[in-house]
Amino acid sequence: MTSPTQLSLNKLKKEGFETIQVVEVWIPFSRTRRDLFHAWDILGVKDGETYAIQTTTKANINARIKKIEDNEHLANLRKANWNLIVHGWHKVGRFWECKEVNLS
């Protein structure tokens, strides 16, 4: 299975993003993952704008939205005019589709 992160990276490349970085990190000591500002998996820049993307399955999209809405950094990122996007991936037949929610 292709991971949601890989699906989102492919989507961003197709949309013309040239600057993309996975910012979720694996912490071996605690065997956990940490997102940028505890919310974002991917950071991208396109046409002078910054995009923070949380990527997940469509089944988990509401939990991720709630997590972001409760995040202490959300107001500052909005003030900085970041585009705050959640990608929720699900398979339809043989193809992956993305439900995109903008929380900017």
C-alpha cells in the first residue's frame, strides 16, 4: 500500500510544487513520530506561499481536523498567512482520491 504521505507528495508535485519537505520525524528513543508544530507532516512552498499539509486516511480526517483546531500554534500560523491543508486519502476502485480540507 502507498502511504498517505507518499500520495500527498505525488499530488503536490503534480500541482507544481517545487519546494516540498516531509517535516514529520521518527524519534527512535520513544518510538514515536512528531509532526511540525504537532500538526503538520509536509511543508511546501509554491508561488511565494507556504503550505502546511497534514496527511491521513479519509477515515481519520475528522480526528486530524480536531487535533489541528485544538493546536496552540494554529492562530500564529493563520496570522502568518500559511495555507493549512488536510489531505484525507481513500481508494475508489483502483485509484486513490483525496478529500482536501482547508483550515487556513
